[in-house]
Amino acid sequence: MNKYLVMSLLLCTGTLCADDVIKPSTSDLPRASNLATKGDELALLNQLISVTQQNLDAQKQLRTDLQDYLQIKQQYMQKTDDKQLTIRLVTKAHQLLQKIQDQHLVQAFDQEFISELTFFSNIAAKWNNPS
């Protein structure tokens, strides 16, 4: 069984209490105890649908950004001495890692890939903040 599915099931059943570690995509939803009156289930479901759509849109954009990064990386591997291509690669890696972190999806990606993005992202950070 997929480990992310298991973690999701544990979160849903209340078996796992890792709010600091795992932030589900529904973290923007109001808690059931915060509902003002009975009958707000429809409003809650509408909110869930809205948040789900926002997450889907963000993940589709992330996919596009990932495709762009992989294309730039492939070009870079063929021309490692191209300074402009290096700048594009490092910048795109930084942006991609930031989006992955913002969407709390780091654990969904291979650790080696995250390490690669982190390496290039650190270069971008040094370029933007020279000491």
C-alpha cells in the first residue's frame, strides 16, 4: 500500500497526530468544532471543493514548472559551459523547490531529487545574497 495513502488514512482516523510534520492539503479548512451551527456541512463541503480545486491548480502549475526544469536541465547537461543556461537552471531549481515546499509536497518527491534542487537553490540564494 502506498505510504502516502497510509499516512492520509492515519490522519483521517486520528491515529496520527503530526500537525507540525504533515500539513494536509485541507489545512485551510475550518475545523468541525468551529462550525457555527448545525447544517454548515454544505458550506464545509463547498470550502473543501474550493481548497481542492486550488490545490489541483497549484499542482498543475508545479507540473509545468517541473517539466520546464527538466528540459533546462537536459539542455544544461549538453552545454555545461553555457553561463545563461546555468543561470536559468539554478533560478528554475530555486523556484521549483520553493513551490514544492510551499505546497508541503517535499515528502512526495524522491530525496535525491530534493537534494539536487536544494544544491542548485543554494547557489541561487548565494547569487541573490552575496556576503
